[in-house]
Amino acid sequence: MPTDYYSEVLSPPKLMTLERHIVEGERRHPGATGTFTGLLADLSLAAKVVWKEVSKAGLVNILGATDDENVHGEIRKKLDVYANETIYHAMDHGGHLCVMASEESGGLLKIPDQYPKGKYVMLFDPLDGSANIDANITIGTIFSIFRRKSESGDGTIEDLLQPGNQLAAAGYILYGSSTMFVYSTGSGVHGFTLDPSVGEFLLSNENMHIPEKGKEYSVNEGNYNKWDKKVQRVFDYFKEIDPATNRPYSLRYIGTMVADFHRILLYGGFFAYPPDMKNTEGKLRLTYECIPLSFLAEQAGGKAIDGEMRILDKQPMDIHQRTPIYFGSKEDIETVERLLGG
Ligand code: AHG
Ligand code: MN
Ligand code: MN
């Protein structure tokens, strides 16, 4: 057999695992200790364990509401509880973190006394879009990682209440038609797709960039009559004919913020959860949802605002604080800013 048979037919694909990508990224930072690599490796293991349960959700008796309510007063699903505990226990003993906080838990999640305390803190939404679980619609896990501010010992609430402009890393895991791990450490946004046959997240989307302008908006427009005039004007505007395409913007709304984010990352457009008469700060949580996704939006060349200011410059005052949010294609968000400001 000619030797070039092997090079042409059997040459293996160039594979870049998530872990190798993180190691190589960390190597570019002088003085890096490898802590960050270990931290994200622990998280990718947790992601695979959660994915394993999510993917068989219809098969086992794990669906349905538990009988307690989370701190936001919403009935939570069993998979929320499972994901919350899996992620906590995957991250509590690696020696990388000194405290965590989760959307599903009441207060600070302490690292157990017997384990070493590290120099980072993590906040996470274990399952975003959990109302969609029963309908087999994409859900996800969102995370943020900051360097601690306190010197040593257990992390504090001040370590967790940091503005997004201080983030060390953020990302999400999407449990969709395929499972993806998307992250940024401040050098672009990179996406990895889980190959279940080898059990690895493999680089599939390097340096993702949100198109400058989109063709779609994403909002729960059922709230229209509760919005104030300025917000209504934004969505009236995007229903006008867009000269760039000769048609109005289309509406796309999954009801899983992180899945709507992922579509916008690839196709452009913008997402909004505006304030309304009843919910003057909107619905979404600044710390667990809005800060990490805004960081990723900016890293991908997009923008994220609360209607008045950049989300990443907002100082969180409370761990479960909510905020209005508009994020997506740069040009679209600038149009939103203009319409809200005028
Ligand atoms: P969670 O499942 O973590 O509570 O988040 C649900 C959020 C978000 O993912 C989604 O965009 C939004 O709630 C949908 O809210 P509405 O049903 O009010 O549109
Ligand atoms: Mn959520
Ligand atoms: Mn959630």
C-alpha cells in the first residue's frame, strides 16, 4: 500500500480538548500556577455528569417539581437540585475555590472545613431554563469565576459581590441537540462540543464573534402592556421594515436565556428582559445570569446594558439581585440605547 494512503485517508483529525485549550491559554500568562486549568477541568467533569442526567430525563423518574421552593419563590425541578449538588460537590474539594454561590441556594456555599481554600470564587446558575426541561427544550448551566479579594480562609460575601469588569472567567454549558462548553478568560469566546463516544469536549468554535447587526429580537413580548412607553417603542421599532433586509426583525424566544444567548452569539440579533410595572428590576439575576453572559457578549464583540449603563460596570449589592438587560449585536444594542435614551 502506498505510504500516502495513510496520510490522505487515515490522518487523524486535529483534536483540541477543552483541557488542552485551557492549559495552553494559562501558559501564555507568566506566573500562572495551573489552578485555573484544574478548576475548569473539575467543572467540565461536573458538566458531563449533569449532561448524563439531563439526557435521560425522560427515561427516569427525575422529572417533576420537588415540594420545596427556591429562594426566589419558584417551584424548582428535581434536575435543578441534582445539578446544583453535582456542581457544588465537583468543585468543593479541588483546592481552587474559597466559596461559591448558586441561584438555587440561599446563601454562601462554604467549602467544607477539611478541604483547602483556593484563590477563586464561583457563582453559578445550575440549570437555566428549567421550566423547559419537561418539553425537551435546551437548558444550560452558567458560571462566573472571580479572584478572591479577601486574603485567606473562607471566602466572604465581598468576594462574591464583584462587578463583571473584574471577572477572571465566565462561561456556560448548553444541553441541547449537542452539549457544548463555551468559555472565556478574557481572550475571546471559545466553544467545545461534547463527543460522547470519547467523553471529551472538543474545540468546535474558536473565537466566536457576534455579527455586528442581527435580524432577530428575543423578548417575552407577552409583557408588552406592562412595559413603559420607551420600552414599547424599542419593539415597535424593530417591527418596522429594516432597509438592510427589506423585512422586519423576526421574533425568536426560547425562554432559556442561555440558549437564546447561544443563538445570538452565532446568528446575531439581541435579547431583552426589560423592567415592567410589576418587576421594576426585570426578572433575571445580575450575578448568576447577566454578568457572565454580558462578559461573553463583550468578549465576542457585542454589547450588554441594563438600559442605562453597561452591565459589567454594575456593582452587585445583593447576591440574588435582579436587573433589566439588553444584550447582543453591537449595532442593535446601540439602536436600543438610542431609543431608550430619547
Ligand atoms: P431559571 O430557569 O434559571 O429560573 O431561569 C429562567 C429565566 C431565563 O432563562 C429565561 O430567559 C427567563 O427566565 C424566561 O422568563 P419568562 O418566562 O418570564 O419569559
Ligand atoms: Mn436562570
Ligand atoms: Mn436556574
